[in-house]
Amino acid sequence: MSDEVNNGKVAIVTGSCRGVGRAIASEFAKAGYSVIINGLDEMALNQTAEDIAKIVGKNNRVVSIPGDISEEQASKLLLEKAVQLFGRIDVLVNNAELLDKPKKINGNISNQSSPTSYFTLEEYEFPDSNLKAAYLCTKEAVKRMLKKDEKNYSIINISSCHESISQSDSYEASKSGVNPFTSSKAGVECLTKTLALELADTGIRVNGIAPGIIATDTNKELLDNKEKKKQKENEIPIHRMGQPEEIAKVALFLASNNASYITGTILDVDGGLSLN
């Protein structure tokens, strides 16, 4: 349980079926927040809600609302339902990466998760959806936050250390040296700082977290290969991958009163990887 009691406060965490998003949702629930979780996989999302409820007990409220929040109607519905259920929104954590969203390749729907030998124009729509989801949810959240007289709201955008670090293996993946993932994350950084400046006098703080290499399903291939894992960890100054809970605790800090004078900041939580 967090040192700061947050009974009555409400947090929305997108992309919370698994990994970092799930850990963030759990951390906020343990701290006393009512939590709305969102993702594309409805079954996984419901399971996450059940698992968190078992940890925090029945007195805490965890509600799952599935949907593709890169679509404007779905993002509106998410925020509307949150207000209908709990009457307020105190924290929005934009974590969704929409990794499971079907992509169009040469005009056809594809479930292919790896890039083509050359990134196609359609594949650039994939990371664009990630940025769009953060933008749309933020827009809807801000509308509702500004209606209240309180001056203590927090928006947290989860990005990646690769918003500022080029991926050295992008040529190997794309045969072009251009990976849309990095440009997407750089867009999230810019969005975070721009919003922070625009909203600075409204009581809405906007910050970001740039995780390094985290031990989640996204890095399953790396986790399953001991040699590659060791090689990658040797590139990290503290010589290990991060855990989802380590990102979650930083998110909880940024939402707390302990971070009341922090806005427009991107915290690198990467074991020093960005120092290389």
C-alpha cells in the first residue's frame, strides 16, 4: 500500500491487459484509486481486472472497458463511462501501444506482428495509432478535468527510451534503417511537453515515462534466449532488464502530491541505457 492514501480518486490506465500497463493499474489500485483499465483483448482485460481485485480486495473498484482508443468514438466512450461510474477522473495514464491491432499491408488486413522487409506506408499507420490514442484520450480527459474546480490532475504518457535513442538494429529489421516505432515515441515526447506547457496554469500536470528494456511479453524473444538476453543486459549500465513494477511505481509517484511541482518532464527509467 502506498504511503499516500487516494480513496475516492480515479485513474484510467490504457493498454493494461498485460505488462507495464497491468502493473501500473495494479499499483494504483493498491494505492486506493478506483481504476478503469482498457485494452483490445477483452478476455485478457477482464482477467486482469479479476487478478487485481484479488490482490487489493473487494473494497477497491477495478473496471474493464475494452475498445480501440485510436478511434475517436471509443476514446470518448471510455472517458464518458469512467465519469458515469465514478463521477470524476484524476489521473490518465496513456500506455496503449495497440500491438494487437490488425494492420493493413498493401491494402489488406494482416495480423503480422513483424515488419515487412521494407516498412510500408501502411505500417506507419500502426505507430500513428499509438500517438493518436494518447492524443484522443487526453483531449477527452482534459475536457472533463477542466469542468471541475480542483487543481490537482495528472496525465502520464508512457513512451520509450527509444524516443531519443536510435535503435541500432532497425536496419536489420527493415533493411532501410527507418523504424516507425522510434518516430512514434518521439511524437509522444513532443505531445507530452506541448500539453504540459499549454495546461500548466490549469492544475493539470503532464509528464512522461521513457522505459528502457522491460521484462514483458513484448521482449519474450529476448527473455527466451539467454545468450541474447545477457548480451543486451551488458549494454545496460546496471546490467539487468527492468521489471514492470519499477515503471508502475514511477507512474504512481508522478500522479501523487509528491510530484506536485513536476510537469513537462520525461523520466528515463532505463537502468542508465540512455546514458550510452
